[in-house]
Amino acid sequence: QGELSFEIPSYCAEVHTRLRNPSQKQGEMAEETQDDHKTEIRNSAFIPLGMNFVKEIAKELMPEAERKGLSDFMRIIRLLFHFEYLESRDKLKRNFDIVTAHQDDNEALIDVMKESKMTPSEFLDVSVDFVSDFCTLLADANFSLLTQKEWELAKAEDFMFTLPCDIAWDKFDKELLGTFLKQNPALSEGLTQFADAALLFKRGNGVAKAKGMFIMEKVEMFLEMCIMEPLLAIVGRPKTVFASLGGGGKKRSAMIKKDGAGKGLIEEERHDVTVIERRTLRRLLPNPLAILKNLFKTMELQEPTFKEVVLLYRMAKPVEDRQAGPGGVGPLILKSFHDIPMADLEMIFPEVNVTVKFKDMLINVTLAIIAIITFLWTLMTGGWTKEVITLISVLGGKVAQSITALMAAQTRYTGMMAKELQAKSANSQTGMLMHLMESMEDQECKEMILSYAVLAANGKSMTLKEIDAKCEYELYDRFRLKIDFDVEGAMVKLLREGLVEQRAGVLYTATPLKKALKRLDTKWDNLFDYKDDGGATKADDAAMQLEAARKARYQTVEATLREQLANTDAERAAAVGKLKGQQEEIAKRIKLLEDAMSSYKWRTG
């Protein structure tokens, strides 16, 4: 195939888990609580802080004498991680350039593809390969995929985006993502019904607020409650008003407790959830009477938001004035948005057909019905007087005017949606891809740095739960951030680099800083080792054997860690309790020996 090769790597099951749940402690992103107006939001593992802020936390945890060494530690960690991910970055960018060559009119790359005689099947393989690597990238950057339950929540309610719209899914290509999901069936469980047309990733959450009278919105909602919803119920198509995610109705909190020494350790709860009160107009004004009572009253609305949203899809047909890809496929699109309210999620999709509001439709349909009834009455009575003819002419003009008004309203609503989207758009295509790759590296390094600093500063062994709780506490105590910290992912990487040691099965101890720096420095020095001693082949064989041994060790450590993570907290607590009991018994025996020896009269001379 010339310069092009087409291989699809096996897609790790762990990535499936992290895309559905960025942290294994997490469940559904949002759940209804016992309070109908409150939603329990599962915090993501995303740390929305710059690297310098995390470095400051790490330095403050360490003794003054070790802060200089810790700065070197953090710098080498970041450099090594960037180097190890370099080939993956290049492969991701290469495949993206190939799959977007035609839509970007990249003639040089198109010529290479023609010379290599790339078939539509091979092009599909490269596209699926890119989607696989892209999903891995977003999983490492602590994104998760939108689920069907979350999509139902978005469709059922409105926040500020109240325009009626319909997404034309038939204009989306379903071959690419359909093939990808068939190759990775574990990933497709629980995803949206449109997952074969578009994948939506999200991370982080926040709160959107709005304040005003919202008189027109109240009027439209009143008409819908009194006319449209009863009619839909009669024809057997009732409108969903509120969406419940069925989280079991348990309301949890993230309480922070300090230990007896005042070191700020969290004993039980973690910051893995946030409870947000949902205050949409429909929830505050559930019936027509409530609307009438509060028609001119100022309302304060509130809705959970997705802090960052990434959308991936491919169109079925090429865009006008752009070349089609092999097989006639359309462009592959990457888009990102910020601060999207859950209830307004549908507005970010392309090919959205905006229709007129129920109020506009009701006015125009009423005028049309009056005109038709008047015309029929005239035919039946034969009363073609000058006044009747004038009335019919006026009504006919009104109907024509209303049709024009409907078209103008539809255009106006489309413009409103475009303006709103422009305000929410963040980045797209290559720029977004570069941002995500940098963000992924930062997130991975932040987790490693903070976990190591917590362990090293503690001075003794800790369980995963204790490390996790301490990291979450530090982020909350300094920046009031509620993070579901990904301690498992951080520990796997630290163990792989020999920066953390595992003891007694469930306890972890930081490698002393000087020893850790020496290991990192040795690895950095040996990244490239060229010696012109005539034994190049032997050196290559030794390097391959060393790399194979390193991978085998990492896989063994990773498999062991996963097996240990599968144990219940009760089993972990039992192991720790047993160790503490043994320590106490040894301490008692030492005490007895000390007492006996102190009372013994030694002979001298």
C-alpha cells in the first residue's frame, strides 16, 4: 500500500469502562433524589485546575527540604509522559489528516491516497482506527459518553432553549460509528439510540442560572398545558413532562471529616456527588393555575450544565463545493462546546430543523379554521353579499399573512439558535484535537503528581481509599472543587514507574523522593542509548528483551492491581485491621520486655 498502512489495534476493555464511567466509583451521571426538584450529579474525575495550582498543592504537602526535589520530580514526570505518548499523538494526527483530506481539499494527501489505491474499505478501516484512538484519548482526559437516560432527561425538559426542533438523523452517516460499535460491543451498552450516528462526550459539571419574568414563555406553557397536552393524551401520545433517571431515590452528601490530629483526612464520604436543585419553569409552575398566579412574578431558574461537551459525527453526503471521501462519504466533524444546560442539550446537534412554536401555530390554525367555516357557511346559505365577500377576502388575506408570519418566525428562531450556539462553541477540528491531547497529558500528570505527594507527605502506608479521600479533600479544601479523583489510574502509572511500592496487598508507600528521582533520571538518560561499539545487533536484542521484561512487569502489576481493586472495602478493612492488631500485639510484647529488663539488676565488675 505504499506509504499507507491500515491496522486497527485491539480496543482495551478498560477504555470502555472509563468512557461509560470515567471513574469506577461513578454510576449514571445524573440521578433523581427523593426531592423531585433536585438531581444528584456524579462529579467527574476531571481536575479543572491549571498545572501550576496542582504543583502548589503538592509542594505545600511536602517538607520544606524536599520541595526542590519535588519540583524536579514533577518536571521529569511531565517530560517522560509526553515522550511516551508522542507516537500515539502522531498516529492520531496522521489518521485524522487522512480521514479529513477530502473535506479540507488537501490535494497533496489526496494524491498520496490515490497513488496507494486506497479503497473505500481501507478508508473505513482508517476512520474506525481514528475513532478508537480518539475515544481512548477522551477516556484518558476524563470524558464520558452520554447515556440514553441522560438524553431522555435533555429531551423531556427545557431551560432557556425553548424552540421546538427536530434532528434529521437520516442526514448522518451510520456506517462509521456503526462499524466501530459492532467491533466494541461492550462500549455500546447504555449509550444513546443515535450512537451509530453521533457520539457525545462530556466532562465536568456546573450550574446555569437565569432570572426574569419570562412572560411569553409562561403564556406558551399555559397554552400547551390547556390545549396541546390534553389533545396529545387523547390521541395516545402523551408528552413527557419530567424525566426520572431512577437512581433509587437516595440522597447522598459529601461530608468532610477531620481526624483527631486535625490533618484533614476524610473518614467516610468522598466528593463524588453534587446535589443541584433543578428550577425550570415547568417545575416551578406545574399547572395552569400556578402560571396565572405567577404570570408577572420574577422567576429564578437553575439547571445543571455539562462544563465541556465534545461531538463526533460524519455526514452521509459531502458538503457543497467540497470533495467526497472514498465511497462518497461526507465530512468527519469534531466540535466542542462549553457550559451546556442538560435540558438544552439538543441545540448543539447539526441538521436541526427548527419549527414554529405552538402559540404561533395555534393563532394561524385558528384563523384558517374561521376562514374555512365562513366560506362553507356562505356556500350553504347562498348569502353572497358584498359584506360576506369582503369578510372572506379579509380572512383569506389574514391566512396568507399568517403563513408568511410562520415562515418569518421559523427564520427568526433559526437565527436565535445560531446565535446561542455561537456563544457556546469552543473549538473544532484540528484545533480541538490538539487541545484535547494537551488536556489529556495534563490530567494524567496531575493525578500522578498529587497521588505521589499525598503518599510521600503522609510518611506511612495508605490504602487506595485513604489516598483517594485525601486527594479529594486537598482539592476541596483549597479550591472548593468536588472531584471524584481517579486514584486507581494514578496508582497504576506510579507502580509502573516504580515510584510507589505495594505492601501487604492493600497498602501503598511512596518510594523515597531521592530514590524516585534517581529512577526517573536513569530512565530519562536511557531513552536513547547509541553506542558505536560494533555490537549494535546485540544491543538491539538486549533493548528488546529489556522492553519485553518491562511490559511483562507492567502487565503483571496492572493485573494484580485490578484483581485487588475487585475486592470489597470490607475485605480491605479486615486486612488492615489484622495488620493493626499484629502491630499492637508486637508493641505490647516490646513493652513487657522493656519493663522486665528495667527491673533486672545487672552485675558489674
